[in-house]
Amino acid sequence: MPAEAKTRTAADDQATDWIARLGTRTISLDTIHEFARWREDPANAEAYRRAEQLWSRTGELAEDPDIQAALAQAQRRRPRRFGAKQIGAVGLTAALAASLAAGVFFWQGRDTYATGIGEQRVLQLADGSRVRLDTASKMRIRFTAGERRIELAEGQALFEVAHNPGRPFVVSTTDASVTAVGTVFEVRRVGSETRVVLVSGAVDVAQAAAPGAPQRLQPNQQSAIKSGKAKVSTVNAHTATSWTDGELTFVDTPLADAVAEVNRYLAAPIRGPPRPACRRR
């Protein structure tokens, strides 16, 4: 057999293996980055494209005994190293600690900070507050004598606010502003939605499009603001902010949404799991 044919066959086998590994309910980001490195080879990328198209276009293959056997064999071959907690039937956990560059930086007077895809930064502010900026995020710092303001342009960040009643700490997006004195909370601005999750203390959330009395959040509450409407719900703040501990945790999340979130950490995004995997809910 020509060398080219052998390479193509090996790449096709590996692509089938990757379809199986990426279709599991729990996957580490280390695995996703390993896949991204494998896909850098043009031959591998083409093999995966063919395999992906085959799975996505031919739903009846899910019931084919030969396909089921090949998938089961690939599942048995994949590494069994999952240190992250297991989630429910539509759960997904991605371990980030080994793959994200998270450094601690002291505020140097600059007014704009940003992270690249797959990067996290921890910023120590002059007032003693700390900000953990997640992947693909951007913020501007506007500190004055009477107010500590941060404008989150995109992405998400966790804020640990130093106590100072005479100098409020305000985080604003295009949709809302969040005011705290001394507390821990997360603000996320992705797409057309702003989300605020309170970990401890208390914050006041005011909508930009609906002037009036701000809404006070209690720990383990979330305010989701979109199209001028705010919805407050109870959440597990530890789970909601698990990215700060090196994990992405999804509970009862549509697979398409989970994949979209994982893709925020990857320069070359992946597509959703193949249809047979989507049926295992």
C-alpha cells in the first residue's frame, strides 16, 4: 500500500477515535487541546472533516451495528483519566488548570486589560481588590477619588472587592451596572446578555435601559439581563464560577451551549458532538 494511503487510513482511524472521545459527557480541556494539536496536521484536519460530515449528515448510522461496534471500540481505546467531578446526563466538565495561562499581575496604571483565547489573568488592583479575568475578555479601569469603576467590554471576570464604604466599586456593561462595597461577585458579558452572580456579600444591579431602583442580590443569586429585561434566579455560585478553579461545569445545559462555551477557550473551535452522542441524554 502506498505511504500516502497508509497515512490517510491512519488519519481516518484517528478521526473516528476523536469523534468518540469528543462525544462523551465529561471531557477535559487537556483532551480538547490535544485534539487541537492533532488537527493542526492538514491530513488529520481533512480526515476529521470527513468523519464529522459523515456523522452529522447520516443520523441513521446511529443504529447501524457496525458503527455501534466501531464507536464502542474507540471508546475502549480512549484514555480513562478524568479527575473532574461527574455531572448529570447532559453535563460536561472541562479541566482548565493545565491549559490556561493564569498569571498574577499588579495594576500598573494602565486603563485597559484584555486576555487572549485560552488565557486567564489575575490582576491585583491598587485598592487591594483582585480581578480574575477569564478567556477572551476585556475591561477598562476608571478609578477616581470617589469611585472605583470597571467597564467590562466583553467576556467575564470575578471580582473580590476590598471593603471601602466611602468609595463604591462599580462594574458596568452596556446593559447594567453592579455596585458593591466589599464582596465577591462575577460579571459576564457574552453576546447580548449580561449575567451577574453573587458569591458573597451583596450587590445592587441597575439596568441601563430601565432607570429606577437597583435590584439587590443575595449570595447564590444570579441576575441575567437581556433586551432590557432582568431575570433573577437561584444558582450554585460555586458551580457558576467554577472556571476560577480550573473547571467548566454544566448542569442541564443544552449540548450546543456547552460546546459554545468550551469554544471560548479554543482558537480553533470544535463543532457539537455527533448525533449519536447527542442522543445519550
